Amino acid sequence: MTTFPRRIALLGSTGSIGRQTLDVIRRFPDQFQVVALAARSNVALLAQQVQEFHPGLVACFADTQVVEQAARTQLPEAILGPQGLLAAATYTDADIVVAATSGLMALQPTLAAIGAGKTIAIANKETLVMAGHLVMSAAQHAGVSILPVDSEHSAIWQCLRGETQNEIRRLIITASGGPFRRTPLEQLRSVTVEQALAHPTWRMGAKITVDSATLMNKGLEVLEAHWLFGIPYEQIEVVVHPESIVHSMVEFIDGSIKMQASLPSMHLPIMNALSYPHRLQAAGTGLIRDLSWPNVAQLHFEELELQRFPCFRLALEAARLGGTYPSVLVGADEEAVELFLKGQIRFLEIAELIESVLELHQSIAYPDIATTIEASAWARNMVRTLSKSTVRHI
């Protein structure tokens, strides 16, 4: 796809990535047009987006109360429930589907969009972590491009342009280290929700912010990179980089290293995915902040401490075991993080519950969609069960 304007179907329009995607579209109205919007339940914001962008299709994964609210916010008739997401993902007028819906909800719409021949700009980690074998196989069969929106994978993708696969020595994914990079280990037992949500360099939704605090997100990114770029796990490394300026690197067999650097912002990777193979004039516009190297002064890189971040270790173990273990990892993490955000478990119990569920799981090799979804649901249920088995005083 080389021509503009490009017609965008945005799944998860009211979330963090969805809102920033619309920022990019506002800045480049001649290059992009919104043709479909889908949201989970924030009907008030969805109604505002509809009034501004006038999409041809609106979808809402909603319940009865949300539908009643929709009538009060003058939201046009929307397709509700899972069928709404599928309709938006396969909308005839769309060229690019931005998969920014969080969690398991994005899996089936993404596969449906691939089947409909849509280019996929993927911002959803769980889709590739749980079903990378299904998604990448379907995309290859359909001749569909899967374009990364995560800043780390966008960085790798940009570094690989013009390079050949057999000349890659390793991928180096950077991690900020989150808010607890220097916190004494004994103090992690008393971490509050507010502390876990205070990320030092990025502003994200609650779930991904907690995953950044546990470094589960970095483990999930290793799995994503494996599927996106076809690189074995043993050739993917993670290094802590607290400034979050270098978003990832690629080392080649001759020893040279390419990196992609910018100030922390999701606008840039979103814009790169939507405009590929072109680059748009965004520097100096205010959408992307200019990077001044003298102001940066120093960049630091550190080894990741596995003892401090057991969730990262668990993600790597699930990746190497394969089968339905990654689906169980995702389901268990989603439920454990939700319990932590509700104040029902402690911070360190997130990893403890995930590890217990992984140990109880009996994996199925080469899972299909139904098996993938069932494994994730089983994991969520097991976390709830295990969390109730011990009396806690939070």
C-alpha cells in the first residue's frame, strides 16, 4: 500500500493507543481517514469521536447500561458485542485495521481482518503471544502485512529495513526497568497500586503500567518479537535502559548495531505503521518532540535482574515451553493484575499466582483458536481460585 489517503478501522478507539492514533490522524487529515471505530464501554468518549470523525461504522462491546447511556450521548446506532468488533475489523471500506483493543478480545477480530485482506497495525500484545503461530501463518497465507505499533518492535522493524534475515545476530529489546528498578527487594512486598502505576517515563493504561512494573510486558515483547520477525528466542535479549530513549537495537553478524531513538512517545510508532513505507513530516510539528542529544547527556544500560522481576522469567519459560503455556501466562497475568488493582492481592503475589497456575497446567501442542481461548479462561479461573485459598490482610 503506497497511496494516500488510507482508510482506518480503529479497534479500541477510547483506550490509550486508540486516542493517540486519533491524534496522528488529526495531524494528517489528508493522509488518513477514519472509517470505523470500535470501543469497549466508554460510550461518552466514543460519541465524541464519532461526532468528530464521522465513521461509516461504529461498534461497542457493551452491556445494557452502556446502551442506555448511548441513547443519552447521541451515539449513532452501534453494533454491540463481539459481532461489532468483527464488523469493524472486516469493514469493506477499511485499508488498515489498528488492533488496539486490549487483552484476548482482539484475537478473533485480528484473524478476521487478516482473512478479509486488511493490513494490520498491531498494538495488542496478547494476540501474538497467545496465537502467534495462527496469526503469522494466516497473514502469510493471505499475503497480509502485520505492522508493529509497540515502540520496541517498531524500533526493531525500522532497524531491519533493507537488511536480510540471515545477517541478524540478535535483537536487543530495551526496558526502562519501571518504577522499582532500584527499590530494595524487601520493600516490594508492600508496594501499593499507586506506586505500581507511577511509571517513570511512559503514560499508559493501568494494566500495561502494572505489567511494566513487574516487567511481564518485556517478557511478552520477547514472544512478540519472535513471531513478528521470525527470530529464535535464544537470539532475543533484553537490556534495562532507564532513559527510554533507545527503543531497541539489532546487532548483525559483522558486529555492527543499529538502534532507533526518540523521546518516549507512542505517536511515532503509530505514525510509522500507518504511513509505511513512507515517513511523514512530523518533526517540528509538536506531535513528535525533538530529541536534543546535548540535553540527554548520558544514556545508561544495565543487566536485567531476574530475581527482581520473576514475571519476566515466567514469560520466557512459557515461551520456551510453547503449546498453550503462553495462553495460560496471558490469562493468569490478566486476572492477577486485575486482582492487584482491586486491592485483593499484594504486588509480589502477581508472580506467585502466575507461577502456580503455570505449574498446574497440562499443555496442548499447536492449539487452535478455541483451545487458545479455553486455556486462557482456565488460567483466569485458576488464579481466582488460588487467590481465595489463602486468607490475606491487604
